Amino acid sequence: MKFHFIHPKDFTPYPYSKTALQQLKDRNIKVFACTNQHRISRGEATVDDFYHEFKEFGFDDAFICPHSPKDQCDCHKPKPGMLIEAAKKYNLDLSKTVFIGDTGSSDMLAANSVGVIKVLVLTGWGHDSLNKYRSKWAETEADYIADNLLEAVKWVIGKE
């Protein structure tokens, strides 16, 4: 899988993303980002670049793995280090936490390993992850598959 890197200052979210995040915040649901950003280790961006981007978009906090996959750290998804860190920092009950992601082989596997509710969105890498690369996470099932973040959020809100 080849990924195209977009520096945080050049990234534009989907038009409905801020609406989706606001719907969660309106219900006092905390919103966190957990992201692998190994380009930081190459000097192409900084942790602060990504952290500030997530704060500007309305996230309450961001957990960012800056390491290369070769570093074998505990925070690089599919390892669950960032989810565990968020749970400790915010006293989260992981069995009641929802993790929304677009990559089965990292997001869904990390979420599955700590027992959170898994939602795969088909935007971003999601469509290919569900189809072309499904074998990389074949033993894990998403609890819900949404066309996009707004649909995922509506599903989450409906579960309340």
C-alpha cells in the first residue's frame, strides 16, 4: 500500500467532518485523534504540526506516533499504545469507547486488541482496506462500516 503524505498545513478535511465532530461535542462526547505519522521521524513534519492541526479541527486531544514502523514502538498502530495512553489520561472505559478509522490493518486491529467498538469509514483508505487489503485484517470485523465520518457519528449517537 503506498501512502501519499499531506503536511498538516496543506490538509483539508472533508466538508462534513467538522459537523460530525461538533455533533459529538454537542453531546459531551470527547473526541481524540490517534494517528501514525512516521514522516515526523524523517523530519518532514513535527508532532506540534499535527497536534495543532487536530486542535484546530476540534479534537479534544491527539495521540501521535512519530516513529517509523521499523522502530517497533508500542504506540505505532496496530499496537494499541495510543489507545491505552488515551484511556489512562482520560479514565476511559475502553469497552464503551468507539474508535473510528479508515484502515483495517492498523486502526481496526489496534481497536480490536483493547476491546473498543470498531467503526470503519470507507473514505480515505477505507474502501481499499475493506476490499483490496482485507486479507491483512481478515480475523477482525468492524462493528459498523460507514460511508464517511458523518454517517459513523450518526451511528454512534444512535447507540447512546
